[in-house]
Amino acid sequence: MTATKIAILGVGKIARDQHIPAIAGNETMELAATVSRSGGIDGVDNYADIDALIAGRSDIAALSLCMPPQPRYDIAVKSLMAGKHTMLEKPPGATVSEVLKLEKLAKAKDVTLFATWHSRYGAGVAAARGWLFDRQITSVQIDWKEDVRRWHPGQDWIWQAGGLGVFDPGINALSIMTEILPNPVHLTASTLSFPENRATPIAADLTFAGPAGMTVKADFDWRQEGPQTWNITAETTEGTLKLTDGGATLAINGVAQTLPEAGEYPGLYHRFAELIEAGLSDVDISPLLHVADAFMLGDRKTVAPFHE
Amino acid sequence: MTATKIAILGVGKIARDQHIPAIAGNETMELAATVSRSGGIDGVDNYADIDALIAGRSDIAALSLCMPPQPRYDIAVKSLMAGKHTMLEKPPGATVSEVLKLEKLAKAKDVTLFATWHSRYGAGVAAARGWLFDRQITSVQIDWKEDVRRWHPGQDWIWQAGGLGVFDPGINALSIMTEILPNPVHLTASTLSFPENRATPIAADLTFAGPAGMTVKADFDWRQEGPQTWNITAETTEGTLKLTDGGATLAINGVAQTLPEAGEYPGLYHRFAELIEAGLSDVDISPLLHVADAFMLGDRKTVAPFHE
């Protein structure tokens, strides 16, 4: 079997740290080109823009779009119109409506569109989903608290309209929540804290309602300077499930679970290859929809200005 | 044929002005009860809450929910769980996710759910849709400017989180936009003006992108004291379509069109009866999704406080 040639568009931190190593470790994929204005990586052809890539490289079947959400839609349209299988970093768009348009376009062009949620491929997520599937959940607490200065240095786009602010990491928690809960939930209350000099929130408190009085509380905060926390705790009538380290570790009733060795981005590229092989798309808007709902329903508080 | 017995829940201004006369004028429907804490209408049984209605009136097959969106979800769940065909005033929910949950529940219970958009039944809307269907649209301008003091006196819920502010009328324009445009659009820019003492915006400027460079600009403003404006103008390569008076009148290239005599709410109840008869639901989330997108992508401006 010949490896699928793939190009990465947007060679920033996430591409270098995660996408490029994941492709290198996947024998069904070959990184054949990059698109970047600030330069690519050694030994791989780099193009100035997607138009040059599409014009010059009909051998490349798949494109992985790693740029921020605000400029991504127009590039995704070009990718799909050129008949390329297309993978989107999270969040899949700056609006929900544009993602639904891309899904329609992919169907019309008969190519694969994969709107990725990397946190769903954390080592403990599948086991958490399995354990919760048949149990009665009474409440869920999500704590996603990190220091924005440490994890997002120089990323201006997260503070601009469409950049989602604290929901940029928080949507990872929501992508796990929507993956592991057996029934859908909907937002009932939302408080968003906007620094007075920024267009996106630095913190968010959310409440969701599920079946039979079940509630989910989520506390997202970018001002956490001590220990960093990415935890989801679910209380059930048969005990407590605790997913920690952003989904990498899992304990049930205090007992650490043995988990498969699994990397998030290797999992994404394995799934992308499967989808291409099967001629399918995978576009789940539910995490982004909860974020849009949180903005629409949100009470806004103005908090101290943020300076990096 | 026996008329379908229907109850109205939430006997406020919209129920008295529109729903009750529309049901009275529909020979396939009979208003059999109301639910209201502040009293019903002469000659019709009134119940204190939906539980009492459901317990006492198995003869009533359909419920029309006219209360504001924030409390509506829990009542809609009770209605659907009791096997009642259910009609929702606009907007169909305080979040998009809850509407999707109601849609699933209606399917599971095999009853009709109708998420209504009354402005789509304006006299000029169907003709506008027909004329635009096969034409190349280059731009659309939406002006929805009204005096909130005149049209929404005492409606505190519109200023509370989930009440949508100026999007409460603006979503009527978006429901027409999504009905008459032959292709979907997505939001690319949004500026929301929040009075410093209110949780929802008093004005919004929106830009949407459609196919082939087509753009839609929407200007929603609740501070309009002079002439009131609810207009949609579409420029095409074959001239200009102008829908005015909220969809009631239509001109094409300056020529007023002869339109059928049609009332919005009579149209809604006619459609509800059709859906029940056919065993179908009609739930289009696209107008509410554009509003959620506008909040998520929006740049927020603080403007002068609003006092009624």
C-alpha cells in the first residue's frame, strides 16, 4: 500500500509540536509539503499559499489545516473544491454555520472532511465513555484552569473576536464531555468574564442540564498560576469517575485504571486515514455549539485588563 | 372531521394579539384550554400550570407554547413527554442545543414539533423566495430598526440573559433571510452594542458571506425613534428585490407585486395542522444558529444605559 501524501497548512506551534511528529509516526501517511509564509521545515517542500500548493501538487490527496479558526474557512473551501480530503484543527470554525457549510461542500465533492477534537483521543477517554455508558450519572464537575501566559504566549488571535478566549482550551473539555456522556446536555446558565481590554473571555462558569436532574458544572479559568488543572469528575449511583490531566489518566472510585498507550494526535491521523479509506466524513459540531450557546446565553462581567 | 383541540400556554400580548385570533379563524382547530397564572380568557378553561392541564385534559392533542424562551424548555419537555403535538413561538429556545434535544424527543415520542418562524409567513416572502431562486444575488441589505419602547413595553425578559435583546426582532429578519436565499450564508463579522446596564444588545451590525462573493449586511437597531423600518433589499444581476413592512409587501425593480391575502399566524396554524396530519416535525435551527454565531464572533461595544 502506498502512503497517502499529505500537506500541512499553517506551520505554527501546534503543527511542529504535534501534527508533524504524528504524521512521521504513521506509516500510512507521508508529509509531502507544507504551506507557510514564515518558512516550512527542513527537507519538505514549502509553498507560499494554498493556491500554489494546489496548482503544483496533484499528487497530494489530503490537507491538514492548522491555522487559527478566523482565516480557516476560505482555505478549507479551496481545499475541498480542489477535491482534497481535509482535516481541521479545533475549533473547526469561527462560527457553527460555516462548519455546516463545509460539511455540505465535502459531501457534494465526495471527499472526507474531518473536524478534529484531539482531546477525545486522550488515553482515558474511551474507557471513561465505556464505564459511564450504562450508569446513572447524578452530577459532573469540570475544572479546566490554566495559566494563559504559560500555554498561549504571543497568540494574539485567541484574544480577537472569533478566537474564543478561554474557550480555546475549554472546548477541549467540552469535546470530552460530549464524547463520554451517554445523553446530550444543554446549557442553562453561563457567566463570562471579559478583561476590559480584550474581545474574548478570560474565564467562564457554565451550567448544563441533562436527563433526570443531572447537572454539569464547568469552571474555565485562564488566570490559574499555581497547579494547572484539566479534570472532569462524574458522580454516579455506583461511584466516582475521575478523568485527569486533560483525559490522559483515569481513576474509578479512587483506583487508577490501566490505559492503552495512546497519543492524541497519532489517534487523529489514524482516524483520518480510516475515514479516507472508508469514504466518510466526521463532523461533530456539538462542542462548538455549546460555546456559541454560552456566548448567546451568557451574562457578561468585565474584569481587570489582561496584559501579557 | 373533528377539530383538533389545542391549548395555549402563556397568555401574554402575543397570545392575545395573534395566536388566539388565528386559532379562532382556523376551522380545523379549537381552542380548548389555556394555561396562565395571571388568568385566561373568557369562556375557555384555564389551568394554573401544564401539569394540571395534562392531568385533566387527555382530549387536548396539541399545545402551543407562547411564553418567553428562558422557561420554555422544561415545559416543552413535559408537553412532548405527554405525547402532545407541540408548537414553539420564536425563538424556539434560549440555546440551540436544547432545540436539538427537543427535536430528538419529539421523534422518540412520535409527535409533531413545530419550531415556528412567523415572519416566514408574511405575504411577500414566498414570492421573494421564488423570484430569487434562480437568480444571481450580488448583495443583500437588511435594515431592521424599531423603537423598543414602542414595541416591547415592560418585557423585562428581552433584557435578561437568553432574551436576545435586539435579536428578538432581528431573528425575524434572519428567519426571512434563511427562507428566501437559495444558498446558505455564514457570519463573518459582528458588532454588538450592549447598554451598560443590560445583559443583551440594543443594536447589532452583522456581515455574512454567501457564494461567489455575495455578502449580506444586517443592521439591527432598537433605538429608532422616527420611521420604523423592517426591510430586506436584494441586488441581483437582473435587478432589485425589495421586501418591506417585515415581509408584508414586495417590489421588484420598483414595481409593487400583487400578493395573496395571508396572515402570518393563520399561516402558522395552517402549517401546524398540516404537520400533525402528515405526522411530521418542522424544526429549522438556522436563524437561531446565526444569532449564536453573532454572539460568539461578536465584538462587544458598551453604549449608553437603557431606561424604559
